[in-house]
Amino acid sequence: MPKLKSNSGASKRFKKTANGFKHKQSFRRHILTKKTTKRKRQLRATHQVEASDQAAIARLLPYA
């Protein structure tokens, strides 16, 4: 069986953890002046991928 290719976009966005995958939050790149300080602060943290999306991410990253 040949080796599978990992999705390069997914490999940059998701990292494997013991409980699934973690990802950085979106909406933090530009147009930040209208967003509240609280909202921007909460967007800093990394989050777990939702349980319903984990199978799709695992398919994109077969060796993660």
C-alpha cells in the first residue's frame, strides 16, 4: 500500500493532542479596531476541534 499524503493546509492549522486536535481561533488578523478588547483576548487561546469534526480532520492528517 502506498503512503498517504497529508493535507498540507490542515497540517499547518491543526495539531494532534491526547484528546483530539487543537486549533487557533479565527477572526484575529485584521479589522481589529471595532472588536472589543475582551473579544480579542478570548480569541488568543487555542481551542479543541469539535467532536463532530474530528473524523474529518483525522482523515486529512493520516499520520498525525
